[in-house]
Amino acid sequence: MAQVGQLVGELKRYLKARGVTYAQLATRLRLSESSVKRLFARETFSLKRFEQICNALGIEIGDLVELMNERREYLTELSERQEAALLSDTKLLLLTYLLINGWATDEIVAAYEIDDRELERLLIRLHRAKIIELLPLNRVKLLTARNFRWRPGGALHKFFEGQVQREFLKSAFAGPGEKFALVGGLLSSASLAQLGLSIDRVAREFDELARRDASLPLAERNSCVGAFALRPWEFSMFVALRRKAPR
């Protein structure tokens, strides 16, 4: 029902933007003006009637959905309250991570210790937290933007930095599909900036590949994490051996 209201609202904006009055629309539909006003006021649109209105305006329902999505403000990062909600329940955090990475709800139930009833409860919590929009039949619409990230310095960022990052790096990185390179040298500020841009490009490529592969069956995809880091730094044991500046 919420989506119907949003589509009707988008249709009203479309009419106003093109200067089409209810009276003019009524003429095209061969209805009375009062009938058209009542339809919009009560939002009592059947799918057939919605199609008739769109045809009268020369627009597809899909076009209205695209306009509605363009107008929607998506989350680029979570609020402190949203992050606290996720950290309060490991399954809620897991579910959010899986949904953001394109898992279907039936795949989640099949792979993890989450039954249908618990899944619905968790989805309702994410809906109330405004991280997803819960649709009929437990279908999900993400409210996160393409450039979504954890809030810098926030609770989730600290959680991943303190626990996930440490566990991730505890590996020889010698298995299939694993890669690790640690390099060091003396670089200028310009070179540091250039490498920073290169890391940004690789991160975007990772994101685009993940979105492209989202259409593949789950069995053909692997859960992957890439860490790209760069900073002026010297190992603490080496720093301890540096000569002290004369007083």
C-alpha cells in the first residue's frame, strides 16, 4: 500500500509538471472530473485503471517507478542509532550484510540458522530502522545508496577494525583466489596522491564486478573481501632504532 501511495504521488507531480489538470485527464479517460478527483484522493487505483491513466499521459508505469527512485534519498551511511541496532543482534548484522551483497531471502534461510519466522522478524526490524523497505511476500528493497559505507569512526567501523580486520589479516594468503602484497619505499606527496586514486579505482571496480555478478547463481559466487590501504608509515621496531635528535 505504501508503494501505491508513492506512485500516486509521483503521478500527481507528473501531471503538475506538464500542466495537465484533472478536468483534462478526465476528458482523456472519458470520466467525470469528480470521479478522477475521487480516484486520486482515495488512491483507489486498480492496475487496469493505472495503466489507462499512464496511456492517456503517454508514460509507462516503469517510467514512474524510475522517477520515484530518482527522487528517493538513499542512505550513504547509517546513523548512530541504526548502527547500534545492528550491533545489538549478530543475526541482524549478518542479514544486513547479506542483503547489501545481493543475497535472496530464500538463499539466506537455506544457508544460515535463520528460519522463515525469524527472518520475517528480522526484516521487520530492518524496515523499522529504515535500512530496507519490506515489500509483500518478504521481498526487500534496499534503502542504501551505491556508494554506501560504514560511518567513519562509528561503532560498526570500530567493530570491523577491531575484530573483522584482525581476523581477516590472520592468513598466509596462499590459497586459491588469495593475494597479498606488502610493498614499501620512499614516495613523494604527488605519488601518494596518485596511488590513492588508483586504490579508489580498484575499489570501484570491485563494486562494479560484485554488482555484475549479482545475477549469477549463488553457487557460482564466493564471499570475498579486499583491503586496500596506504599511508606514510614506518615499522615501530625501526622507529625505535632511529637516532634521537640532539638537544
